[in-house]
Amino acid sequence: MANAKPPITLSSLDVDRIEALLAAIPASAFPGKAELQAELDRADIVAPEEMPPTVVTMNSTVQFSIIESGKDFVLSLVYPRDMDGSADKISIFAPVGSALLGLSIGDELAWPGPGGKMMTVRVKQIVYQPESAGELHR
């Protein structure tokens, strides 16, 4: 079941910040480190002001589903420091967070979930995206 991964688009600002975080965190503390780094390496990187409004960026609020469970979620993709225990945020270092980054509306991506079981996230809607809202440095 080798689904081709959809292309991903990342803002240069997000990539710089995420790479700095990855450099500071040991792989033992973050099981998905290699996968997230691989995503950054294959991404199409654009300036924040050139980001299409249909792409999941950091601090975006995304409506998505997990295909296997059929459940829908609306969550904001945040850096670990912005996780405050509220149920409407997901960290870039959580498996679903890593999977969502850079996807466009309608894309699906299979990603190793907790316990290594594959799960497939599908982006349905971008509720809010900082770049399209003119907040290019959030």
C-alpha cells in the first residue's frame, strides 16, 4: 500500500523555526523526528507572502478527518511552546501535526500514528491561515 505522498508546501519562516527545534531535540525524545525532517527535505518552500491560502501552515486552524476512524477534527497546528493544554491545539511534534503540515485542501497523507500504526489524515478545510490573514510573521 504505497500511496504516493502528496506534494507539500512550506513557508521559509516555518521551516527555519521547525529545523531549529529539530536540531535541539534528540530523536529519543521525538519518535517522529526522522519523518518530519524528511517532510521538510521534500517540501516546496515559498516565502510566507507567496503561500497559497489552501495550504496548512504553522498556526493554521484546520478541519481534517482521520480516515481510519472516520472522525473529524478542527485543530490549530502550533509549536510545542504554544501548547497550553487546550483541546483545540495540536503540536507540530504530534504525529497528526507532523502529517498535516504543508498539505493542501483535499490531500491525504498516511503517517505512523501512536504505536506505529498507520493513520491517514485528510485535509477538508482551512478555517484560518495566518499568511492569508496577512499575519506573515506569526
